[in-house]
Amino acid sequence: MIDFKIYNTVNELPEFWDALPNNDIFFKRSFLGALEQSSPKNIFSCYLCIFKEEKLVGIAVIQRVEMYLDDIFRNTSSNSFKQMAKTIVSKIVRGNALVVGNLMHTGQHGLFFIKEEINYQDYLNTVFKALKMLKKEIKQNYGKKVRIIAFKDYFETDPIHENIDLFKDNNLYKVQVQPNMLFSIPKEWSTCEDYIGVLSKKYKRRYKTARKKNNEIVKKELDVDAIKANEKELFHLYKNVSDNARVNSFILSENHFLSLKKALKDDFKVFGYFLNEELIGFYTLILNNETLETYFLGYNKELQHKYQMYLNMLYDMACFAIENNFKRIVYARTAMEIKSSVGANPNTMHIYMRHTNNFIANTVLKFIVKHLNPVRQWIERNPFK
């Protein structure tokens, strides 16, 4: 017999949640607890446990997201036509959404089950039952309708696509989104010099130029005390970059980085860029077993170009991964061309989603997703010899 239970806080989770044989830090109680304490004000997580004969055989992380115009479109436009379009879009998109996965990070961090104990179809059917229950509870407890349901981010090779008929039966459609940029690190590399040594002349020159421009910058890893002391400036620099995005569905809380550092300790890294002892940029990393996950970053927009901070951050991330024996780097979405110029390759991703209203809303929503998260035309670079 298959049964399930939904928990609303990490503290309620059964002790054996972390005993499941998955190697993803984004499922661990430490990460989920820190996220719970520092989530954006419009994101609320809940946790699904699936039992077979009282044994935990599967889990899912589900986020309830409140989506409104000011959250979705950060930069308001003075163009009246664009403003009108944004208003129309927001009327369809805004409201409560249920997202299976972590909306705040690229990748599949929402579904896990023990395939020897439960098959994929039974597992997904149970997830759908839980989503229906959550919809009712949200209506009863908050008076809100869930307007969008989404399962995010699956590579083309993910076996979830073998269950496409099940998604169709539940009126979810598959849509391609921007690729995840991954950098696979050769086994023989152990130092940053190994990486530089295989760059072509053009990209070796680019590397040296970027490093030279960055000479005045002092780079430091920030511990808990330093993150706390620079908390407001870290948030300000993050917002500089986040507000520049075409579309976004959340704003981090100011204590987000401090909360993660306290919970994950050495598995969460914050590196600051200082000019004359003033913090002008930073990037963060999550150490996820053999994978280095690049996380949020920020910088002073006026100084970014002069010091090539973003490009130098990408190089610093690559060198950190190589020197610390990671097998791959997840550079995530956005800025695909510059990420490919340091060695990352695009990996196509898909989501499954539906609007809970009528056919017209779903048709428009499909268009909106492609408009807001388009599969952009860009030139893939190859920096190696």
C-alpha cells in the first residue's frame, strides 16, 4: 500500500529523510532548513513523503509561489505598450503557483524516489495526488486558487520524459526553456594552470587580459562574521544584478547568504571582491558532492566593465572547481555565450506545466513562458585548442 504525508516545516520531517540514498545537498534538511528561514517573502516550501508499507520510498520538495506584477517584472518600462503587455501577462501568471522543485536554482531538485521500491508511474501519481490535496488546502486556508502547476528542470535524457502520457493525462505540457550551462572537468586537471594550458591563443589572451584588469581587486572568502558585517551590501549588490533581469519571480531575503553559511558551513562559499577595502562584488558556491553549483552573485554595475568582474568570477569558479577536484560545474542559465567562452556547454532543459483555468489561458501561458524564458539565439564559443 502506497500512502503519503505532507509536512510544512523541516522540523516536522521524519529523521530518516536524510537517510535516503540521494547525493543532492538541495534535498538535505540542512539546506532546506536554511532556505525556510531565509526564503523570499513570496515562496513557501512544503515536503512530501511517500511511504510504501510504512517505509519511506520517495520524497518531493514543493514550493507555493505567490506571483505578482512587481515580483515578475522588476524593471518597469516607460513604454506604455510594454506596460500594457506586462499587465496582461501578469493577470494570467499572477496568483499562487505550485512548483515541484526549487524555483531559486537551476536543475532538478524536487523529485527523488527509490526505484527498487516504487516505480516511476506510481511515484508520480502519488505526487499528483499530493498536489490536488495542496490545492484544496490553499483554497481553504488562504482563500487563494492555485493557477499554475509546474515540474522543473529536466534534461533531455531524464527518464521522467518516459512518463509524458501521465503528464498529458493531468493536462501538463512540456516546454523547452533556456539550457543549463555545464562545465565537465577532465580528470587530468589538478591546477588552474592545466586549464589555462589548453586554452586557444585567443582565449588565453582573453584570460590574461581579464586577470590583468582585475589586479587592483582583493579577493577574500567571507566567513560567518564577514558575511554578517557585509550583509546589507551583499544584498544591495545582488539586487543590482537581479533587478537587471528581464523577468524574475522572487527577491531573496537579506539574511539569505548568512542563513545558508550557518547551515551548510564549508559546503557554502561566499567570495568577496574588494576595492580599497570596499565590497564591490561577490559570488557564491554550493559544494554538492562532486558537483560545484554556482549560486547567486552581485556586483557594482559602474565598475563591472572596468574590472571585468563577471568574467573573472567565472574564471575563479572554474579554478576553484579544478583545484578542489570537482567533476563538473553547474553554471546554470543566463549569459550562455560568455559561460561557453570559459568552457561550459549548453544542456537542453524542459519543464512540465499547466494553468488551472481554461484552454485559452494554457495557450497564452505557453506563449508567455516562451517569451519570458526564450530559447535564445546565441553563438556557442569553444575556448580550447
